Amino acid sequence: MNRRRFFQTAGGALALTPAALAQSVPAYTWGKPAEPGRKATMRIGTQHSDKDSVLSVMSSLGVKNICSGEISPQLDEKWSVDGLSRLRDRVAKHGITLDMVPVPLPSAYIAKHPMASIMMGKSPERDRQIEQIQQMIRNCAKAGIPAVKYNMSILGVVRIGRTPGRGESTYSTWNYQKAVAQLTDNDKLTEAGPVSADEYWERIDYFLARVVPVAAEEKIRIACHPHDPGMPEPEGYRGVHTVLGSPAGLKKFIAMHENPYHGLNFCQGTISEMLKDPNREIHDVIRYFGSRKKIFNVHFRNIHGGFSDFQETFPDVGSVNMIEALKTYQEVGYPYMIMPDHVPAIPGDTGGAQAFAFAFGYMQALLQMLG
């Protein structure tokens, strides 16, 4: 997706051949649902775009629920009740429901972004920017849009390059040790400067204290994306400590200003990146947040590898048994969207259209299997 490509860093790729990758993938087992007979309540969604040309394709693929693309980087007419209502109605003409929109807290700190002061912790600028976010949430409620997603990221989506994948595809790749070795003196810090864990938590707390009450009052679910990827502690990366880059950090996050409308944009791929054995550990993480009704959206993607060393794969060939993962969402009664997120690059596949079509078909088949 554009977000990922924009924030990838140049560098080498891991020396992992397609044959080696295929040999290292665990065999899938079918197992039994934890609650036989419980129907799957989740639905296929997308965050591709709200352009009419894209919506036509999505509806043809059986996708009936979406999170829109970026609306505007600041409060303006597009964020007005009328503007949001027009967006909702235009989406509905394709037989699709607008379930969620992204508020403009980008996936990486950008100094010139209109909302940059929120993550920089600069008052009074951040107070004015938070007020804009509050109004966006209120306008979503009036326009009948039930949820928003957002990021609280500084580093963004960090990768070192691409690895050969299945066939002629390539996989986006991360290896912490190689990334650190590639840093130059100019790269030691981001433009945000050093950010300790305590400073990061203060900025998150400041935001939540002002936004969660508005979300609760308006009954709008607000879904935060984890930090992608999580970094080793106490080292961090480029002076930044990714406090939302571990299950423990995410548990602390949802406990802060606890409210039924405060939860996660649960990126399964990103959370798998936090785990040493994601195929085994991901189920307990899904159960922890799912049983507490803190999962408001799911990015249903797979990786090969684990903490500090992974590649983003097709859903059917990564380290995680996605069939069993979906059964765990069914077990906890997860009721909202599951959607593709990052996909491998295929030669000639402009914008990842074919790779995404594969992911949608795979997900549709899994939901049919669950019944």
C-alpha cells in the first residue's frame, strides 16, 4: 500500500530464497473451533480507497464494508457533517457501508503535517490540533459513521528492503540488526529527536485524556494502530522507543482512560512482528483483546519470521496459520471488519491489485469455511 511504500527505507534484503522460505513454513492443521456452532460475525472490509472506480471493484469482489481513504489532513469542509454525509452516501451507492474513516494522525511523524504537534507534545499547538480531532469525531457521529482509526507513531512503518518471495514476487523485509548496521550518522535520530518511553507515554496519555471522553459521549469507536514494527528495549531505534510495539504496551494502552469506545486497529501482521513464535502466541493475544471487546478493526495479514526479523508474505505461506487465527476471532465473537493490509509485490501488478484480489478471495473462502 502507499503508506508502506512511502515509509520503507532503502537497504539490503535478507538472504532468504523462495525455496528456503517455503521449507520453513509450518504445516497447517485444521483443529476445532473453541465454540462449535458459533457463526462468524466478522465481515470482509477494505481500506483501499473511496474512489468510485475502486468501489466498483470492491463491490464486485463481495466487499461490502470499508474504511475510507484519507479525507483531509485538517478540519475543513470535507470533515463537515455535510462532507462526511456525502462521502457516506456515495459509498452506499455501490452497495457498500462506510464503517470507519481515518482521522489525520499519520503513520509517521512529519514535521510539516498539520497535526504534527500532537506527537511532538508541543502545547498549545497540540491543544488546537486535538480540538480538531474532537470535532471530527463529533461530525462522524452526526453523519452516522460509527468508528475512526488513527496512529500514534513517530518512526512510521520501517523496513530495510525486499526479499525474494514465492514465484517472482518480493516481500517487504525487516531485520533490526541489519537496519542498525546500515544507519549513518545523519540517520541516528529522526527529525522528532530522541523520544524516551516516558515522554511517549505522556503524549499518548495527553491525547487520550481529551479524546476518549468525546468518543464515549458520541459513541464513536476510536481504533489505534500498533507501532510497526516494535523495537527491542532498551535500545529503541533512531532514538525512539516504540511503546505500542509489544503486547504489554498495548495492554497498558487500552487500560489508560479505559472505555468501551477506546480500542485497537488490531493489525495482526504488526502484532505477529512483536512475537518470537507468532503461530503459537497470536491466539492468546487475540483472546486477550478480543474478549475485552477492544478489537475494532483487523488487518488480516501474515508474516514469515517474528520479532526483529521478518518478511511480509502472502496470507497462505507465512508463519501464522491464518485459518486457526480466524477461528480465534470467531471464538471471541469479533463482529467488525477484517481486511488485507500489506501485500507482496508482483512484477507488473500495478498498485498490488492482483495481490490484493488474491487476499480478498482467500479471506472470503475462510469465512465461508467458518459458516
